[in-house]
Amino acid sequence: MKITLEREVLEKKLQAAVAIIPAKPIIPALDHALIEVTDKRMLITTTDTSITLTVHLPCEVEGELTDFVCDIQTIMKSIATMKDESIVLDVNLAESVVILTVPGKKRKYEIPVFYNASSFPRMNSAEWTKPIALNGIQLATMINRASAEIITTDMRPALTGINLLLKDNTLTIFGGTPFSFCRSILNLQTEDDRNIPEIEAVIPKGVIKAIDNYSKSPTVEVSIDKDGRNLMLSDGVSKTCILLVDSKTVDVNPLYNAANIEVNTSFDKNQLLPALKRVALYSNKVSNTVRLDYSQEDVSIEGSDPDFRQKAIEWITPIHKSEEMNFSSSINHKFLLNIITVAPGEKIIISQLAENQPFVIMDDSEEGFKTMWLVAAVYNNNAKDK
């Protein structure tokens, strides 16, 4: 069987597929890829048993169609420096070899075939729910923001992954630690009055790079199997099956509902971010704490380290400040800096009901969805008396 492909298209598809190959495969065949061929299309599948990716690309085929397992990493490295428009893969399973050639060029590369197609794990064939169409750019952005807040311990399995909840025509994606959460909410528009099927899943953090493959797709279809163990993403060009951490998400709504976001202080991001970076240099390197004082017309940001007798204070005039926010409170500046840096809007909104209550942080961006970060306040024995 001879397969003719466009070199540039093949290289891009191989790069996506190779990213899924595990560094230390538990099954020998997993450091290779399953190649399936039809009359005008080739499917390349790689897996690490927790995530399976299948990419499609057009091709021309001569001879009897057959599936085979091949070392695509060697093929990718071989064609990476080529400038040719097309390449040919001559598959000879009788001699267990794939021969790579370039039309019109005196080149020949032989890649051995060590495994049968039957030895390669296939994508889950379970029954899936009706797929839901989402915007790939929005989905990837929401997941990437949540991934920054995921913990790495196994004490709470649901917190080691990205929580995704589709319910009542609303998509909620969040990730968190015992000290901070990030939650994004997108209201979905439907063409009819029917509710969108419910999907609840905890996606492992390790698949973020695979989901980034859909960050430029205008439409991504999402579905879950009936057992709630696997999530499927597809954009018509590639398909990804993800083994979930859990099928039940964490209920963080009480944390957010306890905060009255109408009581807030808003800042110009271009003023707040550099001021916070400067003050953070003077804060204690263990606690990483800075203190925000809302008691005056201008809000002060203070960082200090008594051990080294260093201290810094900067005052910022807020865009808006609620009268109820007339106290001071401390926060971990690393959490705050990370949030302000990734927030796309020009205005940062901080809401807090009392000194020891959590900070709720938002921005004014118009991305089609709303992101809210929740960060625990840092208790300070040296708080000012009011």
C-alpha cells in the first residue's frame, strides 16, 4: 500500500500526535501510533491510556487498505528539514517495514514495524451523550485560567483536575486550591427551547496541552460517555478522548454566593499591576503578604519584612470604591499578581465584605464569559485597630 501525503500537513498533524506519546509507556506499543487508512483519509491515533488523540489528514492511496502501527516520531524528525511538497509512505507489512520516499528525489528511509494494529489500544467505544457545540477559543481560555489554580496533592482528587459542569444551558469551568479558586461561567445560546444535556466531569491537569489543539477552532463538540468516565472533544479535524479524574465536580457556589460583589473597589490595571510588583519586593519572602487599606480615599498597598527592617507603601486612586469597604486586609501577593497578569480587562475589580473574608477578583473584559477569582485573606495579628 502506497500513501501520498502533503509534507507540511503531515508534519503539523504529527506534532500534535507526538505530544500525547508517553515518555515511559506502560505498554510497548504506546510509543508508536496507530495508522488507519481509508480511500482519501488517514487517521493517526496516539494514547497514554488516560488520553487518546486521533488526527485526520487527506491522502491518496494505492493498493489494499490496511491498518498498521508505526514510529511516527522518526517520520516527523525525518521530514522536519525537508522542503518538498509531498512524501510517499510505502507500507509493506509482509516485511514489517514502512519506506518513506520523496517523489523525484533519490531518498529512501526505512522505518521498521514492530507491532500489529491489534496490539494498539483503541479509543473507547462506549455510548456517548449528544454532543454540545462550544467555541473552541472560549473553551481553551476558560480551561487554561482554571488550570493555574489546581493543586498537586491527592488529598482531594476532584481538586487535582479541571472541573467542568454543563447544566441549565450554562458552562462552568473552575479549578482551585484550599486558598484560591478560579471560576469562569458562560451562558450558552441554544437554537431552540430545549435544555442542553448535562455534563459533569473533572479533567486531569495533564491534558491541558491536548485541549490547546482546539484553541483556534471556532466550534468544538463536547460529549461524555454514559458511565461518566470519559470526555470526548472533536472539531471535525481531530478527536480527543479523555479519561476523567472523577465524574462529580466540587460545589463551590456557596463560596461565591457568600460574597456580595456589589461591594467592591475597582482599579486601573495599568496602575495596580506595577505598583503591586514594586511593593511585593519589600514583603516577607515566606508569607508573601501585602496589605490593602481601603480606609482612606486613596487605597494604600503596603509590603514589609520586619526581619530585614524594610517597608514600602504606595497609594492608588481607585476608579470606584464602595463606602462599605473602609477596612484593611492582607493577601498573598503571588496569587494577586498571577490573577491581574492573566486578566485581559483594563479594570480590576476587588470585592470583599470584611477583613478576614475572601477576596473576589474580577475584570471588565468582554469575552463572552465571566471569570471570577476567589482568594483567601491572610490573617494578620498586627492588623490596625478600627
